[in-house]
Amino acid sequence: MKLAQINRILVGVEALEGSSHDAFDKAKELAKENNATLIIAFVMDKNGYASLERMDPHGFRRLKKQAETRLKGYKEMAEESGLKDVETVLEVGIPKKEMENLCEKYNVDMIVVGETGTSKVDRIFLGNTAKAIQKKAKCDVKVISTKEAVRE
């Protein structure tokens, strides 16, 4: 049985540590193996940031700028590893929905996401997000746990 060609990989990132970073490393490896385009996505959860914006209008802009900086860092790491076709995208919305939308918008063959976030709250929500993406996405989804990344 021949595996389908992987031409475009979408990876969801957040922090520069934890399973999100491990997912990035795995996506980067898969992109190299398949000579694929790597699309690095950071989705700012609109539910989490809506109340912040009401309390501190400049807070959301600062966080968005930090997200842009993180994306730039991820892109640089990908390019330094030898990948030539790397794109970044920053969205504000519901992470599971935005990742599904990005899958279709960019016509990706695979999504790679971390199983959990770095904080206890993130672990609850992102674990659920990864499961939801896995159920709804119209492409293959690889969920990376920190334990899995250590084993590989």
C-alpha cells in the first residue's frame, strides 16, 4: 500500500516549549522528509483574549505582537534547518475551528498539533482542541505528546 504524498503540512504552535514545540519539531522533520511546504499557524483564542481586550485595550495588541514574534522565531528555526518553503499565519478565533479552516484554505495534507499546552488550563483546553481537530479535519492529523517526542 502506497502512502499518499504529503505536499503541505500545517502545524499549530503556541509557546516555544512543551508539546507545541515538539509538534513543530515533528512537522519540520516530516516537511524535510517529504520536501513539503510547512505552514506554521498560531491561533489566538478569541474567547480567552476578549475579556483581556475589554480590561486592557493595549494588552491584546501586545499579545498579538508577541505571537508574531514567536511565529517569526519558528519560521527562522525552520529555515535554518534547511526548509525552503515556510509560511506563517496568525489567526484570532476558536483554535479548533481555525485549524480546520486553515486546513481547507491552504489545502494541507496533514495537520500536526501538540496534545497539551504548557499550563494546567492549557492542558485541559488544548487536549480537547487536539481531539476536536482530529475528529473534524478533512486531512490526516498527527497529535504529538511531549512523551512521544522524547521517545522518538
